[in-house]
Amino acid sequence: MTVFVIRRLSQSLLILLITSVIVFAGVYAIGNPIDILIAPDATFAEREQAIRSLGLDRSLPEQYGTFLWNALHGDLGRSFVFNQPSIDLILNRMPATLELAFVALFLSLVIGIPLGLWSGLRPNTALDETVMTGSILGFSLPNFWQGMMLIMIFSVWLGWLPSTGRGELGTFLGIRTSLTTWSGLSHLILPAFNLALFKISLVIRLTRSGVRETMPLDFVKFARAKGLSERRIVSVHVLKNIMIPIVTVVGVEFGGIIAFAIVTETIFAWPGMGKLLIDSIMRLDRPVVVAYLLVVVTLFIVINFVVDILYSLLDPRIRIGSAS
Amino acid sequence: MTALTFRKLGEDSLVARALDGILKSPKATVAGIACILLFLIAAFGPWFAPQNPYDLMQISIMDAKLPPGSESMSGGTYWLGTDGQGRDMLSAMIYGLRTSLAVGLVSGIVALGVGTTLGLIAAYFGGRIDTLIMRLVDLMLGFPTILVALMLLALIGQGLGKVMVALVLVQWALFARAVRGAALVEKSKEYVEAATCLDLSKTRILFGHLLPNCLPPLIVIATLQVANAISAEATLSFLGIGLPITEPSLGLLISNGYSVLMSGQYWISVYPGLLLVAVVFSINIVGDRLREVLNPRLQR
């Protein structure tokens, strides 16, 4: 286990390093970096001063060294637009994105697992066909268009839910969240569902195939022979066994949710870091783009790491340490 | 030579198996016919589209934002309404479909070529080359496609060619992983040994003998990836970092409708969106059916 953890950690560091090289190459080496790194309306003196302070008169490896050194000290540059350290901007917006992502994840499990069970227990019936075709439709609906349709139906036509923004925040256990106020919740429903739909389809398919693989196994027959009710067999014994693949896949997909939050946040004007990224790309606010990329890569590495550890803890059949 | 071709899974039988599987499922048959129709519309669209939406002589700003079924200034009917510039939506959608399908197909095919070659090389040569290629694959697949494509376009700028480069870059790894898996199984079989003993060139063994036997998973992934690429391109264009305004795809048309959605002009975003869904949905249904029929035990 320890060996595994150490190996994974060193791999993660390597990925971060590679990412930093790519980002460096993207921002510093393509085109004239000074045009990207200082505001367009800077005076000549400011420009010269910036070139010197940023070390742009030195060689590329030296420049990369400086970039890395600053990055390691949490300095990823200042936003031109907000004139704040870009890393602070990203971290300020992160809770909103995480809240949206967690609620979407929760929705995908709460809706996806029952539908998948329902479908998997009645294979090849009309209901199964409908749910499976529905899940392909869920995969096929482009996230952004589906969000627009949600706004059109529930905000414009029916007028039930607000279409943009985050609503009032309440405080719960010291965390500022929109889950505790009605205004917050009503603002959260549409974007969370928009983000969840794709994952709902995924969970349905995973659950269904899990159920179909598990139902013919001996332990299910044994449970039946013991006289357990079908409800108990499914909800306790079968569900426990199919949770392992679901937990791992959903864990890995959490990163995907955060990535797709970029789209959802743009449609619903949700003040998270994804919307900040798109705004920054549009305003050519490069330091924020750099900061977002490095923060998200770090986040991904942490998620994948946690999922791997969870996987080995959940399933005693997997012995990570003895692999290879 | 007959002994050599004996183990080869003939291309005809594979196509026949795929076709047979699709025809046996009514749902997949309908989706397949829809795919063919959509491709025909895209290919021959300019011949029967009511107007060329990008010919300024043919559009009139006086006709802007007309609801579906309105009469145009010159007497024709806009069946699906007009957009903010007075373009006929139906025509704009036909032209958009052309761009979307072209981007999806071209990037899918290039990714197929690159991924297959790298996957075969990894499986056949093994060792360091294998490790290097597969680490790269793991790295690519570790991040969501949309994020990688978005960051890349944010760094290199937008444009038709760049979008395709980004889409190829995020797709090749899936092909490489699938081909490598299939090729590793095939590699140990006797026909490869026989081909090696005949001193055939490595290129010939790789592409003439190994590749035809690794086709089933590739066909399935290629189908699904075309749908994914179309969807990804639309998303990127919607976010404003995909195609430029001069190459309008379905995603860009929908994006135009976003700003007027709140004022009730639903048709500008709803109809192109429905067409986009129809394309992606029918390709996905065919792909899903192919997966069942060819059963290459895909991991997705």
C-alpha cells in the first residue's frame, strides 16, 4: 500500500510538472509573451519594467525556472481585469462550482440507480428498452442546448424557476451554501439537473449491467433459498455488490462534472470558476486561464488519487500493493 | 497463401455482420436510415436549400426574426422562421449540418488513423515504446475531452483547422487503447507467427495482418466518436472558442439563439438544436447497436 501511494504520488507530481511545461510553452513561448502578460494600454516604461521584472530578457529554461518557482509559491500572476492575484480569484469561485458539482453528482446517483435497477431487473421488456433508449438520448443531448431548453421551458414559458445567478446564500456548519435558502435552492435546481443529466445516463447503464451480471450469481440464489424477500435481496445484497464499479466510475467522472460545469455555468450565469474561465478567455485575461488550468489539474490528480485509494478499500479482492 | 489468409476475418463478413445486426433491430434500422438521410441532406443540401444563407444578395434584414411559417418580402415562406440577420433558418441549418458533419467525420477519421497506428506499434513492439505510448494515452484519458480541447483552443486560438486538431488530439487515445488491447490478443496467434516466418515486412504484418483482426472494436468506437466530436465541436462553438463566425456550424447557430431565448424567439435555437440532437442521437443508436452485435467488450 505504501509503495503504491508513493508511486502514485510521484506519478502525480510528474503530470503536474508536464502540465506546467505545456502551460509555460502555451503562454510564454508562443507569440510575444509580454503582449499576453501585461495590459494592452501599458506605457513603454511599464512595458520595459515588466519585461525586466518578469525576467523575459533571460533564456527560456531560466524563464521556466522562474515561472515554476513563482507557481510553487502560489504566485500565478495577477488578473488584468480584476487586478487581484489570479489564484485568489479562482479559489474564491471554487466553492460555487464544487457545490454545483456535488449536487449534480447526488442527483445522478439518486435518479440513476433506481432507474438502472428497474431496468436491469426486467431485461428486454418494453420498460427496459425505454429506459435504455432514454439513456442514449441523455448521452446525445448536447449539454448546452439541453440547458437552454430547461431555461426556455421552466423560466420563460412556465416561469417556475429563475434562469440565472446563484440566489441567496445561507450558512450551514460554517459553509456558505445555497442549499439552506429557498432562493438558493430554486436557483440551483436547473443548473444542477443540466449538469447531472449526462451522468444520470451513465449511472443507469452501469447499474443495469451490474444488476444483470449479479442476478444469476450463486449468492443471490442462496439468498432466495434462505427465503429472503426479493426486495431485500436487491436492496441489500445485489446493490452492495454493484456499488463498487459505480463508486469508482462516478469518482473518476466527478472530474468530468467539474469540466462540464464550464458549460453549465456559462448558460446559467452561475458564478463559479468555469464561468470565470470563459470570461477570462474572452477578455484575454491569461493569468487567470493559467491559474485555472493548474488548479484544475491539481484537483484532478487529487480526485483520481482518492478514487484509487477508495477502490482498494472498498474491494478487498484488489491488492494494489502486490500488483506488478 | 491461402493458409495465410485463412485466419483473416474477411472484411465482407464483418460488414455483413454489422449490417445484419442493425437490420434486426427496428430502432437501429430507423436510426441508420436517419443517418443516411442526414448525410445526403448535408452532401446535396446547397442544391435544394431555399436560399444560400451566406449570400448577402439573398437575405434581407427586413425579414429578421420572423416566426416559423412567415411570408418573406419576396413571397416565399420561411418554414422554420428567420434569425437575427433575416436568414432562412432551414437553409442556415442545412449549411450548418454540412460544417458539423464535416468536422466530426474528418477529425474522427484522422484520430482513427493516428490512434490505430500508435496502438498497433505499442502492441507489436512492446517494451519502452509501449510504455511511452500508453502513458501518453493514460494522460490524455485522465482528463475530460472538453477540458483538454477548451484549454488547447484557449492557448492556440480558434479556427476550423485548430478545432479539428484539438478534436483529434482528444480522440486518438481511445482508439490507441482499443487497438492495443485487441492487437495484444491477436499478436500471439499463429497467423502472425506464420507471417513473421515468411519474413514479411513489419508494416505489412501490422497493417495487412494484425489490423484487419482488430477492426470490430475500432468500428464501434469510430461510430461513437463521430457523434462525440460533433457534440464537442458544437459545445466549443457555443462557448465562443470553436469555429469562427464565417464557418457556422449547428453549435454556432444555437449560440446565436441563446441571446434572444429570453425574449421568446425560441425557433432560432430550438430547431438547430433538434437537428443536432437528431444527428448525435441516431449515430449513437447505431453505434450502441454495433457494440452489441460486434461485442468487442468495450470499456467506456
